[in-house]
Amino acid sequence: MTDPAELLAALRDAAAAGEDSPETASNGETSWVRAGTRFAVLRGATVELRIGSVIASAALRTPDTSHSQRGTDWIAFTPPDLDGPALDRLGAWFAAARRRAVN
């Protein structure tokens, strides 16, 4: 299982390109918000991303991805380790979620 601190570091790297700062809530969730819209949430070793229903449908066919209880625009990603393919997907989905947050 991926270490949550390692996943947080990867998300911070992905966020650095857009200068998005995470917000940590008292319940242990770390969220990224842009233009008043939450688009990524990290809780433990799972990150949920608001990537839109079309991209989410495709993403659900990839490893370690499942439906999010946040809605059909969201996916839940729980990679067992952050290898190259997992980091690529995480970076692409984070960027898609960030773009979607202002549309």
C-alpha cells in the first residue's frame, strides 16, 4: 500500500505547476480548491479527483481506480505503489481536475 505521505508529496508536485495550495481539514482530509471548487481530496492512501464523467468512465477501466461517493464526476484512486504509470495517471488526472474546477 502506498504511504499516504508519499501520495501527498506526489500531489504537491502535481499542484506546483498550477500554484494550488492544499487545505487540511480537522478530519484528516487534504483538499485542493480552485475558484471555490474542490477538485481533489486526499484521505489516507486514497485520492479522489473531480475529472468529469466522461474521463471518469475511462479512468474506471484502469488499475486501482474505483467510483467515488462524491458523484459521477469523481474517481477514487488507491495505488498500491507509486510507480511510473501510477504517477503518470495521477498527474494527468490532477491536471484535468484542476482545469475542470474553473469551467
